[in-house]
Amino acid sequence: MNIAVLGAGSWGTTLAVLLASKGYPVRLWAHRPEFSAKLRAERENQRYLKGVAFPDSLDVADLLPELISWSEVIVTAVPSQALRETVTGFCTTSLDGKILVNVAKGIEVGTGKRMSEVLLEVLPSLKPAQVAALYGPSHAEEVAKEQPTTVVASSPSLRTAEIVQELFRTNMFRVYVNNDIIGVETAGSVKNIIAIAAGISDGIGYGDNAKAAIITRGLAEISRLCIRLGGDPVTLSGLSGIGDLVVTCLSRHSRNRYVGEEIGRGRTLDDIISQMNMVAEGVLSSKAVYDLSSRLGVEMPITQAVYEMLFERKPARQAIFELMTRDPKSERD
């Protein structure tokens, strides 16, 4: 199969290398032409994945519509808030028989849509059975070093999920399948917000008790939203749920946890973002999910607190105090 990977950040590049290493013809596309030229000349992504050489079957593409026509599988690895703009660039290209695998984790600001919903809205020739999400606890830094990693391929079509499973699986990259794309996308997106909260706790100097509470009650929030959107709560016990939540809240590689940690130390969001060269998806997703949960009437107090700390500059200690002093509730609420 010919495979196009859209997005030359660390994760897009890692997956392009993984697929090319299996012998598939892969073409990697970057948003900026000058960056594409640099990737082509250096045969390595020195900005986002230094030290990982491109296999011979990995090329760098320039023209998006031509790339889409050439490909049989399209992997969308651009930041979630850029997905709509990116795929609009080939919305008139026929996608008959093609599979789209989205790996960006986020909820779109303004619409509250999951990434598969964005794809289906923008691409008129695309059918739900052609769309898959590849999510799970999978830091690019570790996958690129061929460290053991497990993820889930989810699609409304189990056959599509199985094709994606076979495409991506290696001896060190194990892929499971399910057909609950709503649950997978919801969990994989909201966990970034909870990771910001965990980082804020670290930045303030709180201990393991606080982080365990954030992870556990964060999972409860994700579950409430997942069920409200029509997802299966059982999905949350899997890789895109508790698996991705734990790794993102605890890992030194987590950009979302890092943003939270710096907020907890008193830095402003603008200052933090200006010094990062990669996107922390949870920042804008916190706004999208806060708006979505408010509209749907889903109680998500940690998400609300993160939104208020990021966008309303509520002091972190005040936000946590308000979380701790909310009215007593049953654990099942």
C-alpha cells in the first residue's frame, strides 16, 4: 500500500519511519515547504526527531492533492486544531477505497467535534467505514527507539481497524482493535486536559495523593462525557482510556503535563507556549471540552478548573481549593 503521512512533527515522523521500515512506500508531508525541503535534504527530522534516519522507502512530498491521489492510506498527524484546514486542501479529491487514519488527539474549538467527525464533515466522498483512529499510550520518543508500545486502532468498521492493525504492528508496536471510535477519541482527547491538571499539581509541589486523585476523578469526568456522546464506558479501561491517561499524567515526555507544571510554578500560558516548539493539545482542547460539557450539561469540574487557570488566569491554588471544597458527593456521581 502507498501511505501518505500528513504532519511532520515528532509523532507523524515516527509513524512514517515505522511504516517505511516495514517496506511500505511512504511519503511524508509538512505544512511548510521550506521544512519539507530541509527534511528532504537531511533525510532526518532534526527539529522534532533528531537522530532517526529516514529509511530508503520514505520520501518527502510537496503537493497535497497529488499525494492524496497517489496514496491508499492517509495518516493525519497534524495538530487537532489544524486538521480541518489541512484536509480542506484535498476536499475535492476522490477518496474512494482509501483509508484515513487519524492520530491527532483533540476536540475542535468552536464545534466540539471529534477528529473523525471533522474528517467526515469536510471530506464529502469519505464514508465512516473508511475512517480509523490510532490512539493509546505512545510517546514518539519511545516508539522511535523501538521500545515496547501498545495502541488501539478503532473504526466503525472492524475490517478497517484490522487493516490498520496489520499496517502498523511490529514486534515492538502492538496494535489492538475495537469499533468504539467515539470512546477512543473522547478518552484520548480529554486525557490531555487531565494531564495539565496533574502537571499543575506537580508544579505547586503536591504529592502522589493529589496526582492519584486527579487521575481517578479525571477518568470519572471522561466517562461521563464518553457516555453522553454515545461511547462505551468499557473502552475507558483500555489503552486509549486509563492507559493513555496514566502515561500522559506521569511521563517526562508529556507536553501537556509540562504546561501544567509550569502553570503551577506561576508562569503564564503565553510565556510557556512561546518557548515550546511542539503543540500541547490539551490547552485548546480544554476550551473546546469546557464549552462542549457546558452545552451538554456534563459535570467536568477538573476540566473547568484547567480552563479557568489557562484562559481566565485563576490562581492555581485557588482553583484546587475550590475543587477540594465542592459539595460532598457519592463516588459514583
